Amino acid sequence: MLVLTRKVDESVNIGDDIVIKVVEVNGLNIKLGIEAPRHVKVYRGEIYEKIREENLKSALGRSSDLSNAAALWKRAGSKE
């Protein structure tokens, strides 16, 4: 992990098209401005973690849903 010290109005560049700028410091709170292309998704850490968890749940749910659907299909086919 790279750790940097920045003051208000100072920035950090990531690659050629992402800039993170310190906008304001108020006690323990720091306000950051992020300039990135529209195709780059930028999330707060806690939001990103929730999205990741929901995607994992969804992927696992789909697998069991598919198994349940296959079992129902087999049962329906055996009744004919």
C-alpha cells in the first residue's frame, strides 16, 4: 500500500485519467474529489463491499434456483 501525505488542493494521479484531490480537511474528516472517466466505477469502500456480497449471494442463489428448476422439470416430465 502506498501511503501519501497531501494538503488541501493537492492531488494524486492514478494512470493518465484518474485524479484524486484533497478538497477539504475538517478535523478527522477529509473530503476528496475524484475525477475519472465515466466508464470507471467509483464506490465508497462500504458500498463496494455490499455490492460484492449481493453479487455473491445472487450467483449462489442462481445455482440453487437452476437445480430446483431442473428437479421440477424432471418431476413434471415423469408424470406424463
